[in-house]
Amino acid sequence: MFLIWPSLVHSAAIDASGIADSELFTNSKSSKPFSQPRNMTDAEYDQFILGRSFFSIPWVEAPSATTARDGLGPHFNANTCTSCHVDSGGAPTLSKDGQPLRSLVFKLTQPSKHGLRWQLNNIDAPAHDSVPDPVYGVQVAINGNGKVLPEARTRLRIESLPFTYPDGQTILLSKFDPYLDQLAYGPLADDTVISLRQPPALVGLGLLEQVPESEILAWADPSDRNGDGISGRPNWLNPPEQQEKVLGRFNWKASEASIVNQSANAAAHDLGLTNPAYPEELCQPAQLDCLAAPRGRQSPHGLLDLPEFRLQAIADYIRGHKVPQPVALDEEAQKGQKLFHEAGCSGCHRSTLTTEKGQVFHPYSDLLLHDMGASLKDGRPEFLASEREYRTAPLWGIGGRVRAGERFLHDARAATPEEAILWHGGEAQAAKSTFIELGRAQRAALLHFLEQL
Ligand code: HEC
Ligand code: HEC
């Protein structure tokens, strides 16, 4: 892997496709930096508005007076996408007393059986290629419709771990230990592990979708041939016997290939909406109340709660957002940017990618998987991603997320970007050590740089 030194201030020029930056990018310090529509034609804007309505207007349980909006549940976590993606960002994850809010999703996995899923023919087969709990499925639903019981209440024990820099500065890190109570259908299986996932901000996903596979693979170095301690490998999502390869790009472990696939996954698992990828309600065989619950009624568009055209509108809405980008970096941020590269952060947080059409942009991710060490191990392999591997989290929009009070890392354990860095290990151990050894003023400059993104 090699380092790219971008110009110190991101270029505001017109790119090869002729799109002026201001049509695609917005000042990262603007209010609501994640939900502004990019410049588009009237027809595109109509589609954007349609998608926004399905993304943000609450769904209700079936049957109701409106077949356009019913179908929520029988089990679900929230009744809109915006509940977990506020203004298309992420969302608060913890209550004041340190308990999980609905946006902190509890995933269930039997890691010892990983790799067997292709033979299991589970009703939830398309999701994540991990083996779910036999009674509760892939994800814990904290709500149920009508007489259907919520599957469980999600809970956390939080352990505080003090960390001291060589220069004496101390900060408190938090480690999360998730558990469930009020389980509706008996205990979890003995070998089921709970893994936490918080919602990422939906930043620039339309651009990430358009990066040619070859550009992403050019950075992969699975056996670390250049000896820099950083490997990086693609997550392939298709069954081994299939010839055509499908590259994962989205979610914390790159477990989905496209925006429309992840939107279908979210509709099914987070809201309980049937759709072309998940035509059945996700009731498990032991959940008799769920199986007996009323279904959405036949509408002019068929039986699915979210037919194809609505799903596509949601995906177009997500693709249609402007991307936050710093307008100019002050002197402190320029110092921080230099330190970011010198410490080796950009070995994974790759500053620049280019779309097929030649649009240059700055996501600070290589979209590859990296081993992040034992402390971030989560018991949940997804396709080729092991329990310790995650996709490099893109850092664009991180300033807006800090201002919105969001937390960081896949399980939201980090209250600040600084805490997130201190949890890095594995392939990122050397970069973290360099960060720790920097003086206090230099660390502050690096963190100040991150907050401009
Ligand atoms: C209950 C909370 C919740 C709701 C509701 C929710 N999401 Fe998400 N969303 C998440 C979580 C958690 C993830 C990360 C999942 C993972 O890594 O496996 C995510 C990830 C995503 C991603 C991928 C982002 C990225 O950067 O890779 C997209 C796209 C997305 N959600 C779209 C939607 C849409 C569309 C809806 C409504 C149909 C929705 N979400 C509803 C919690 C939620
Ligand atoms: C070996 C690859 C690698 C290196 C090197 C690396 N990171 Fe990361 N970074 C990741 C991955 C992977 C994640 C997501 C981990 C998770 O969620 O558990 C991440 C997450 C983060 C986050 C949290 C983002 C979020 O959305 O929650 C921040 C902030 C961050 N890194 C900053 C840095 C800085 C600063 C450096 C240099 C000191 C650095 N990283 C070096 C791979 C790397």
C-alpha cells in the first residue's frame, strides 16, 4: 500500500465529467450537511422527493386505511428510516443512563457455524452470510405490532477504562457488554453471540457505488507484500461455487454490494417491510404470534409492502445527496492533515477515490477489510470478513457527526474520534502508536483536521 499526498486544500475545480464541485459537494460546516439534494433535473428531483417520503414518513401496521404506508412489522425496530438516520446522518445511540436507544442494533450470530450458511437454507439467507440464532434470527426486534411481543429488551453494561498518554494526559474509554432481558421466546442458544451495530451516516454513497472495482482492488494487499503492516482485502459476497464475483462496499463489514440491496435489507430487518429481496415476513418458526399476525393487504402494486419502484426511489434519494467537504483548511488543520498522512492513517483511510466518470472525491476510506485487533473483535464474521475485520470507516462528514453528538466505531463505544483512534489495533497498531507518541498539541491538530471533514 502506498500513501497519496493530496493537495493541502481539496481542489474546487471542475472535474473530467464536467460537474462543478458545488453541484455535488456542500460546505462540511453547513447545517444538515448530509441531507441536501445535489443539483438535479426536475424528473430526478421528483424521484428524490418520492424516495424521501418513503424514507421519512412513518409506516403503520397492517391492515390500515392506507395501503401505501402499511406493512410495518410484525417485528420491527423503528417505524421510519430517519429514526436511525436523522437528516440522513446517523443517530444518538445511548440514553442518558447509558442504555441503548433503538438505533443501536443487536445482531445475533453463531460464529462457530460460520461458512455453513450456504447449506442451511435459512429463511433469512441473503443477510450477511452469518448463521443466525435459531429462535430470534439475525437481529433482535425491540418492537412488535398489536399482540406480537417485542423479541427482547436491549441492555448494556458499560465498563470504564482509563487510558494515559506518555505525556500524562488521561482519558476514559468505554467498553460495551451487551445483553438482553424480557426475552419473549426463551433464552438465546448457548453459542449465540450478540454484536452491536450503530447506523453510519449516509454520506456520498452514490459516489462510493460508482468507484470501479479495479480501483478498489488496486489497493488490496492481502499478504502485505510491501511489508508496511497493512494488508486490506476485499469482501466477496457470492457463494464459493459462483463464478461471477460480487464486491461488498457498504456497512461496517462491507456486507452489501449496492445501496438498493442495503435499503432492502434495512426495510426487512429494521422496519419489517417485505420487498423484492425479502418477500417473506422475517418471523422465525418458533414465533407463533408473529406468524399469525395480519399481513399487508393487496395494493394496486401487488402484495409487497415495499414494491420495486418504492425501493428504487429510496435508493435514488440516498444517491441524490450532496457530500460534505471542507471549503478551506486553516493552518492548524493543515498541520493536522500532514500528521494524519505521516502517522500512516491514510494507509487505510485513503483520501482520494475516482468514479468511472472521472469524478474525484475524498472519502478517507479504501473500502477494504482490515484486521483491527483483539479489542475490536465482535463475534460476527460476515462473508469473508472475520470477527476482527472491518471495512475502513470513511471519515468524510465526521465533523457534522461530532456536532450532532453521534458516537463512533461499529458498536458506538467511542464518544469522540480520539477515543475511536485509541481503540485501533491489529494492522492499525503502528499508526495508533505514532498518534499516541505525538505531543498533545500535535494530537489536537490532527483531531482538529478530522473535524473539518
Ligand atoms: C433501527 C435502526 C435503523 C433503521 C430503522 C434503518 N437503519 Fe440503515 N443502518 C442501520 C445500521 C445499524 C447500519 C449498519 C449495518 C451493518 O453494518 O451491518 C445501517 C446501514 C445502512 C446503510 C449503509 C451505510 C454505509 O455507509 O455503508 C444504508 C444505505 C442504510 N442503512 C439505509 C437505510 C434505509 C433505506 C432504511 C429504511 C428502509 C434504514 N437504513 C433504516 C440502522 C438502521
Ligand atoms: C489498518 C487500517 C487503519 C488505519 C491504519 C487507521 N484506521 Fe481508522 N479505522 C479503520 C477501521 C477498519 C475503522 C472501523 C473500525 C470499527 O468500527 O470497529 C476505523 C475507524 C476510525 C474512526 C471512527 C470512524 C467512525 O465512523 O466511527 C476514526 C475517527 C479513525 N478511524 C481515525 C483514524 C486515524 C486518525 C488514524 C491514524 C492515526 C487511523 N484511523 C488509522 C482502519 C484504519
